Amino acid sequence: MVKSCRVHVLNSKRAFQRLQKTGKRARSKDLSLVYRIDDSQGTVKVAYSIGKRVGTAVVRNKVKRRLRSLVGEYSCQIPYGDYLVIVSPRAVERDFEELRSELREVLPLKGKQ
């Protein structure tokens, strides 16, 4: 089977409950990741949690756009499953490259040592 590199939106209540119950967690300085790898699923589904403490709607949307772009860069290296990216207020101060390195640190990428 050829891997689809498309990232889908994680939006079902059931998937969030499964993540909360059985998800693994990874953390960097400003990002947290809760994930559940499921090869039988055949898709990568991602949700972003960016609370109001991060900033105004404009700021939160900017951070979300950056993260979506970065997840898209790694989409072919991410195993199938569900992912929840949680953002701390300090992430606003990070530039694109710093966010990239933090996301790479927490994602369970294929071939990562």
C-alpha cells in the first residue's frame, strides 16, 4: 500500500477519548504531543490545542498556521495514527525554525534515532 502524505483533521469525540486514555505523551520546552499510532487506520489525523492564554485569536491562528505547515513537512515521515499538539504560551516567542526543531523533537518520526 502506498502511504498517503495527506494530514487529516482529528475531530471526533471518540478519537479524543482514545487519545486521553491510551495515548503516549512527548514534551519539549513549548510543545506537548499526545499520540496514538495505529497503522490499521491508514491516515494521519492531527488536532491542535491552543488555549486563550497563548494570546489573542490572531496570535493563536498564527501559531496554528505555523504548526500546520510544519506537520505538513513531516507528513510522510509520521506513522499513521492520531496526534494532538498542545501549545504553551511561550511558543508565541519562538520563530519558525525553533518551532520546527521542537516539533521534530516530539514527533515519533520514522527513522528517527
